[in-house]
Amino acid sequence: MFTTSIGTPLEPRNVNRSWYVVRRRARLDWLRLHDLRHACATFLIAAGASPRTVMAQLGHSQIALTMNTYAHVLEEVQREAVDRLGDTLFG
């Protein structure tokens, strides 16, 4: 996922060290680097990407792992779905 300027993999310790600096500056000390995978899956689904596309993007072999573990339902997406249902039922 992260490479040097010549395309070789970065040393994981260096990635973590940089992540901690960025995280601290943003005052997001609770945020783990791995949380970005969850956010990616969630935002892709919210943007309309198919679950199979999200699964491929994250490199999973099982769609259940992607959907049950990584893709979270955003509150505003739930609200939009209920609003659409109300429009369908009541005009």
C-alpha cells in the first residue's frame, strides 16, 4: 500500500512513525491506521460501490468479511433510506 519513491515497500516501522505524527497533529490519538480500511469500505459502500468491488479493493476473499466487519452503515445513509421508503409509501 505504501511505497518509496522508487516503488519498493516502506518499512512498517517508518509508516507507523509517520502515522503517529500525522495523527497527533490532527488530534486523533484514538485513530488507528487500520481504521482507515474500515472507513474506506464504509465510504465506498455509501458512494454506491458494489460490495464485490469493495471486497476486491480491500483484497478480501470473502464478501462476508468485507460487509460484516469492514463496511459500517452511516447514520445519514440510514436516514436517506427511511426517507425514500416514506416517499414510496406516502408520496
